Amino acid sequence: MDRWICLFNCWKTNTCSFYRLPTWLKTDPMKRISIFGMLGLIFALTSQHVAAQQILMDRGTRVAELWCFPLLDDPDTYVYLPSESRLTWDPEHELPQFSLLRYVINRPDESAGVGSAITSADGGALLNFLIEYYTPEEQVDAAQSALQERMDNDDIVLRGPIVFDQGRYALVSSILRDQASEQKVEVLTTGSAPVLEGSRIAFSFELDPEKSKLLMESLTTATSDLSVVFDLSFSGLTDNYEATMEVDWNQVYQSQDFSAGGSVYFVGADVELGFEKLYRQQAIKLDVKGESPNMDGLLQTVYNKLLDLLFAPVRPEAIPADQRGGLMDALGAALSPNGALGSRNTTGFGLNVAYRMKDYRSEGTSRLQFSGAQTVERHHFISFNAGDLFNQYGEDERMFKTVPLWDPDFQQREVIVTMDGTLENAFEDMLNSVTLVLHKEHQNGQESSHQIVVMPQHFESGAAPLNWVYGSHQDTNRLEWLNYRFHTIWQFQGGGQYETLWDTISTAVVNLYTPFSTRSIDLEGDLEYLVESGVRAVLVELTYDFFGMPQRVKQTIRMSDNLADKGFRITLPNDSPEVSYKLTYIMREGRPLSAKGIDEFGLIFIDELPEPSTDME
């Protein structure tokens, strides 16, 4: 679908972010109509195949300051990671989409003394801006030429940008923070970001008069105090590995890096540094067979396995403020020039996701096998800074303006609804609709309410934005006027339903993200031991609840199978990590043996045979 949208935009604008257009196609409208009509049919028939194409992660190369990766099914075709970010450009007004509207409320100052002729007016500012990440066309051309030269292959084509699996952002500033006592740069907020190059993300803030002045002065400098960092995840296949990882659990639990337990949240950069330290201390060992592989890629695969075992990801914005501790400070430290991620723009761990250590306990030593190619996830970072906007556009009132306000009853509040990138895939797999219910009780007793139903067509290009506008009805307390309530109702395919509790917020944006997540459950064990014990096959059956709908999946493991190709990928409610499982061992002789258990860590060992006396069947 993304590529069909792109083709339509190509027809309209003669430009394309996914595919390179030849000159004759740009200059001949009739040929363009004919060609794009044919291509539209082709892509409509093959979109699923194109979307399923994977990149070769370990074959990526950096040329012309651009990371490029070949496709698994077509090694002569590459895709790239977008390199830059900017304020979204408004072609109609020929301006960046940025506004700082300062407002002044002129009314009597009751605190002023008798005879005061000059008093301070109330007021503040509204800051709004849209940003996007992109790649300059000349950089893409230079990268394709460099690839052809480096690989000595003129058939190589740099097709377009990677479509990311998930996007996150972190807003960094000292001026916009709530506390005014100390000027400390920190991460103010995190959230979901677009997964397609060229998509926009909106920010909105309300500032007091002092902070609005500080921000204007900051926007006269080359590096202003307003930055956004995108954390964009993508996946691909590694090279073939034949390796065994040995983990000494006693050393892991004694590590000072992870000694705080489940009550403390970690950032991805700190987790990665902790794993690297354990590897240097031989708490994690690798035995690699055959030719030397890409060790960096193999280590990242190993760290990802440990991450799944020991930590559970948590959205920082979903953690109650009184439980975050120094989490936002840790995110800010990782972003600094001397921080863990200051010198890199790709890594295996997400920046804008927190990790809570699981209460997973194991003793002694465990060995895990890595055989064949693995699907792994990597993260790409792009930074944005507003720069010296005021020097460039300070005289343009369409971007910087101060206005007087005298009657709050003429104000209205707009609430924008944004959607997490995982929602679109959820509609394809399990969702029918999402209903967002919004409610505002005004200070004069009147009520405003609105209902928004999110459907698959809202993800199409050109779809109308989702928003809600409510007015002012004798709302004299302007801070209280910003507060409103909302809750969501999720309708699933097959008839299931989930309804969230009411929540009161004051932000200008409601971010909808799925109350469920996809989880991998790996199967591990010594199949040779099972063969020696007389086992012919193992039937693995999982049962779990999905918002009141019982789910059951199973598969049969034969002794000749590769366990790396087995395992499960299921979808669970965010607050229900446990999965019940049953193992049935089909023996060469005698009755089958059975064992049951509950998994919450994503790993089931199938080589622990139950005693015949414990057979539950």
C-alpha cells in the first residue's frame, strides 16, 4: 500500500521518495499516465510480496554518509536508512511549519500597589511545529554511484528508504521543562514516530512569558535549545551463524550493572553496556564454529537473546511519573555527546524505550544454540535541532507573532489524535475498530463530548486528521480548562472487546497505541538427549487468554528439526505476560509422557523429561 501511495504522488509531483524516475518519464505527461497506470496494477498484485522482502543485515555498507542494505531476494537492489531531519515545509506559504504565538492578557493586576502606573500583564505562548526525517536526493544519487563503484557492479540500484518496523521520538530541552529552578537539559517526553520517510509528526506546547522569551533568544543561535531524536527500528536477516552461547547466571546476578532488581527501570544504552561488560568478564562466552563471522552482528544477536530473557520493554510515557526515578535523566545522558549513544547513529537497542528487569532466576550455567540465519532488530537514530529560526524568520508574523487577548470565552481547545505505527498492522490481523471517547466537564456545569472511530482508511495517504475541538464555557481557571477525560474501546475480529478505564490528561495530543504486544516464545533443548531417552517427537501446545477470547496454538517437534526454526510468535495483552503450555512426549515404547507449566520469559526448555509417575494424562 505504501508503494501504491508513493506511485500516486510520483504521478502528481514528478518526484518520488521510494523509486528513481527517469528523465523521459518526468517530462512526458501522457507516458507518465500510461506507465503509472500499468505500474499501479503491478504493485497492487505484488504489494504483499514486496512488503515481505527482507534485508541482509550483516551486508550493510556506508557510502556517501548513507547506510545501505541489499535485499535478500535481489542482492543488486539496496534500500537505505534516511539520514536527516527538518521542519516540514509548507509549499503553499513557502515557510517551515513552525509557529510561536505569544499572547498577552491585559487585565487589572490585583497584586500591584496603589498608584502603580506600569504593571505586568498575564500571558504566555503557544509553540507548534511539525518535523519529518528525509534524505536529500543528491545524497541518494551519490550513494548509488558509490555502491556501483565499490561493488564493481553497474546493475546495483538504490531503490528507496527502508520502511521501519516502529518509530519513537524523544524531545530534549531545558526551556520547555516544567521546573524553572535550574537550567538542565533533559528528555521531556517520548512517544511514537512515523515509520515512513517524509511522514510528519506534530508537537505542541504552552509556555509562560519568561520561557517564551528564552525560547525566542535561543532560536537566534546556531544550536537552539529545542531538539528531537528519532529512534527508528528495522529488521533483517543476519549471516549464517553456528555458535553456542554459555551464560554463567551467578555472575550475571552479581553484576553491579543489574543489581537493582525489578523496581528500577533501565535505558537501552545502559543495558547494552552492561552486556558488553559481562562479555569482557567471561560471564557470557561464545563458541563459534566454522569461518569467523561478523562478530559485531553475532554479539548483537546474542545480546538481543539476553535482552528477551532478562528484561521487559516499557514505554517511558506509560510509567507513572512518581515511579520513573531518574529514567528521563538517563535518557538525556545517553543522548549527550559523551553519552553511550553520542557517537553512533545505529545500534541494536532502542533509546526511547525503558527496560524493567524480570524476576527471572536460573542457577549454574545455560547453553543456547545459534544456528543458521537469524531475524534481528536494529535501531537507527536521527537528530533534529531547530537552529537559528528567529534570525531567518523573526520578522514574519506567520511564524512569530504576539497578540493581545481579552476574552477567554472566545478561545477554543483543539486536541489532536495520533496513532502508533503498530495500529495499522493490528487492523490487518485482529482489529475491527477502535473507538476513542472524549469528555470535558466545564466549570459552569456544561459538558462537551466527542467520539472518534478509528478505521483502516484513516491510515491512507490524504486521510483527514483526527481531532476534537471544545470551547470555553465560563472556564475561568484556564489550567483546569485544559483538562479532559478519555477512554478507548477496542473491537476485535471474532467478537472480542476491551475497554480501558477513564483517564484525565491535559496534553494537546492523545496518542493511541495498542493495549497488546507481540511476543516470541523460543524452544530450547538437547534433541540428542531426547533421542537417547527414546523420544520420537514432542507436541508443544500453548493456551492463553486474549481479552476474554481463549487462544490455543500448537506444533510438533521432530528429533530432526532445527529448534531455531520452531518457537511461537503470539499476541498478548500488555498486562498478561503469562502463557500456559503443555509438553507431550511421544515415546518409541510405552505411553506418552506429559508436563505442564507457565511461561512468562519467552523460553521453554523441552529436554526436561517428566518422570513416568508424574504423567498428568
